[in-house]
Amino acid sequence: KIHISKKWGFTKFNVDEFEDMVAEKWLIPDGCGIKYIPNDGPLDKRQVLHS
């Protein structure tokens, strides 16, 4: 039996929201995975990741 997932690859994000989150730079590529950039935390670290 084959299970078809609603997730993007091996991430915890749904397919429909994944592409939107990448476009809005909430997710950035990191090698063979992704990095989630939260809306809280030190500003200097977020600005470095978004540039």
C-alpha cells in the first residue's frame, strides 16, 4: 500500500503552503534541507538570513 502525503518531501510543511513560505522567505534552502525563519528572535540574525 502506498501512502500519498500532503507534506513537501520530508518536511513538516504542507505542499500548498511550502511554496508561499519560500516566496515570502520564511523558509530558505540549506543544503539538502530547509531552514525555517521564525517571526521572533534577535533582529540581527533574521536580517542576515533574509539578505
